[in-house]
Amino acid sequence: MGMNGLLTIGEFSRITHLSVKTLRRYHESGLLEPATVDAFSGYRYYDTHQVTTAQIISRFRSMQMPERDVRAIMSTPDPDARARLITEHLTRLERQLDDTRSAVTALRRLLAPSPPAIDVRRVFSETISVAAISEVVDASDVLGWYSDAMAEIDAAVSGTTGPPGGLYDNELFTEGRGEMTVYVPTDLAPSSGRIQPLAVPPVELAVTVHHGPHDDIDVTYGALGVYVETNGLAIAGPVREVYVVGPRDTEDATLWRTEIGWPVFTATSATP
């Protein structure tokens, strides 16, 4: 123990697993001031309360957070405000982790020795009566918008006659903004809030099933698009998704089943 119950830099280093060199650098850059510096010897002394602070700083730096950002967070005097800033950053990191996992899942599937195999069936859908919410949405807002809209529908609608679904305008993919509709099939659709009764029209569909979480659903879309093109079909109208098994049914994402249906018609060939 150093003077007056304080820790020497060596003792503090052993406890925090941060090297003496790192602790000196934190001091020089203003990231972590020692509790006191001896005026005569220049020795740095730390307080036991600083152990957690030092380890938080170390974690932030290991994740390439710029020093000025770390300093801004750690120098916030109000402990509640500081905790809130740290929590916000953790939420951002978790989102980045999810994005990274999604990318890894999709890349593994795309790099498999054979191209993604899918089963496609051609069906003629029937008219479905649904309770729906439709809005023009930015592609980046689709997930949040879907959750809010589906929660509103779930709260207002009982007596559903099938799994929920969505209609996605091509502009959502091609322009990054387009009309999106979420719905649940019901014969008793209310007109309340954003919810309107809607009849989803009958159409010919090329349908495939995406298994598991939606991390790599774009890969399934790609494979379905290749099928449509190579079979001389043209795409007509918004994509339809049906959430046969989804988050509202089970938290086990490996069990999710999403039907993707592209409205199609036989394109006339330019050559005989």
C-alpha cells in the first residue's frame, strides 16, 4: 500500500491488469488522473475507487473509441449521466455486434461450395381479408417501423385467420424508400388509428421459404430472383412475405419460417 491507504502505480497496475506504461499514458492524456501525485517525488498514487474507472477506459480504448470520446464520457461529473452515456454506447456496440453476426451468417452461406439451394413453387394466391397498416418508409427504418406497426395491430385485432405478413414495394429496394404494408388476416378488421381493412388481391406467385433468422434473407431473395429470371418470368408488384413462424411465435430464431412470394407473370420473349 502506498501513502495514506493509496495505491502506488505498481500496485494499481497489478490490480487492474493495465501496464504502468499504459497508466502513465492515461495520465498524460487526461484520461485518468491519479488520486494524487507526490509533489517531491512525482510518484503517482491511485485510489481503490479508480479500479473500475481504469478498466472501463481500457475496454473503450480496446474497441478503438477515440480518446476524446472516452474523456468526454469519463469526465462527466454526474454519475447517473455518465452511466447513461456508457449504456448508450453499449447499446450501439450490441447493434454493431448484431450487424457483424448477420454479415458473417450471410457470407458463410454465400461462400458455400454450391450456390444457395432453394425450393420454389408457383402458386395462385386467393384474396385475403386483412387488418393492415401501410406507409411510405425508408429502407433503413423497416425493422423499427414493422415492430411498431405489428404491435399496434396486435393490440387492436383479435380473431386472426392466419399468420401475419408484409407487402414490400420494389422502390424500397431500388430507391431505398417505398410503401410498406404489414397485416394480419382477419374477417373483423377495425378502422382505428393507422389500421385499415384491406383486401390483398389474388396473384400468381413464385414462393420460397427462408429458414431461420433474417440475417441472410437477402441471400434467399437473390436465389429466388435468379429463379425468376432464368425461368423467363417478370416481376409484377410488391414482394409478399408471410411470417409462418416468427418472433411472436418463438424466440428460437432457428425455427423461424418466412415465405417470400414474388408476384410474377410469364414474360414474352423478344425472339421466337
